[in-house]
Amino acid sequence: MAEATFRIWRGDAKGGSFQDYTTGISEGMVVLDAVHKIQAEQAGDLAVRWNCKAGKCGSCSAEINGMPKLMCMTRLNSLDLTQPVTVEPMHTFPSIKDLVTDVSWNFEVKKKIRRFKPRKPDFPDGSWRMNQKDVDRVQEFRKCIECFLCQDVCHVLREHHKHDEFIGPRYFVYNAALEMHPLDTEDRLADLKNSNGIGYCNITTCCRQVCPEEITITENAIIPLKERVVDEFYDPLKRLIHILLK
């Protein structure tokens, strides 16, 4: 059996360091397999969060060789095993222990987003008429597994720590799923401009590049939301109309 070395972060909110573990590997293994093997054989107190091991729960998010990824979807044969494989927790969120971070901030953000508010039904039986293309438009946003890798890689949160002013790409996707829904009537544009901080996003596409579900976050969610905000608050003709109507 071949062997590989994994340089794993061990520590908590007070600090820590990387420790090297060498373990046997076999064909088909993913990083999470190796971490579990190390946990079982060498480091019984190693903390790691996981659930489905199928890339659908978003639990095992980490940074592998400096890149935000799902451990269960990162195959060892895609990595250079001649060098130690670095495994560390997401940088954007507070450390709890080892590879586990506190992502509860994300759920608090979600609570503040205005809920879905459907228009009145089109028919007496309570149903609506919708164009299929309008329904299809929001379907990709529903693929999000809330792994928060897009939040982790976003420089506004990761480097500038604007957690109080910026909701991050995951929740722009959530906003887009609501705003572009053919039945929704709620107005979230003022929130996007002000408390959600969409203006901080400079569309680098780093969030799209790490999304395991390949959601087109930047082009299909964030840019259209930015355009709506600009049309509503910065279009000179609309501003003139608003002034005249006051």
C-alpha cells in the first residue's frame, strides 16, 4: 500500500499548529477517507465535521492545499502526493476545534432576508400561471448545499471581515432565487443595497470557481441583482420621477 503525508491543522479558537500524519492510501480514496483513517489509527481526538460523504450535505468543507473544497469530493489522485497534503479549516469562520468551524453566522444572516411573498392566485382553485422559462431560471439556485465554500473564498468576508455589512455570495444566490421567482412580490432591493452590502462585491468570480454544485453565482445571481439595484436607485430618470412624486 502506498503512503502519503497529510499536514492537518490541530487547534481551536485560541490557536494551534499543523501536525504531519503519514498513512496508507489506496485507489479511489478521497481526502475525507484519509482524515478518517488518521482519526481512527493515530489521532482519536481529531475533530472533523462530515455527514453524507456524497457531496450533497456540505458538511466537510475545508481548505485543501489552500483551496476551499469538500473533503469528500477531493480525490487523492488529483493531488500531488509527493508533497504533504495540507488540510485546514475554513478561514472565514471562527475555529471551534481542528477542522471544525462555527458557521452559525450564516444561518443568522438567512433569518434576516425577507421571505417569499407570492402574488394572489390566478385561478379560483389557488393555482398560478407561470412561464416555464421563468421557473427554469431559478432552478440552479436551489442546488446550493450550503457548504459555505463561496463564503469562505469571498475576500470581502475572508480578508476584510465585513460580516456586519455584507451577506456574502451564498445569500445573494438565496436572494436571487426569491427575487427572480415568477410569483414573488416582495421588494428586497433596498436591503440588497444597504444592509446586505451588494456594492462591496466586485465580481471576481472566485465564489463561482469553488462551488461544488457549479452554480453560476456571479453571472446568473449577483450581476442581475446588481443591475436591479442600479436600475432602482441610480437610474437618473427614475430618480427624477421619485423626486417629482414626493
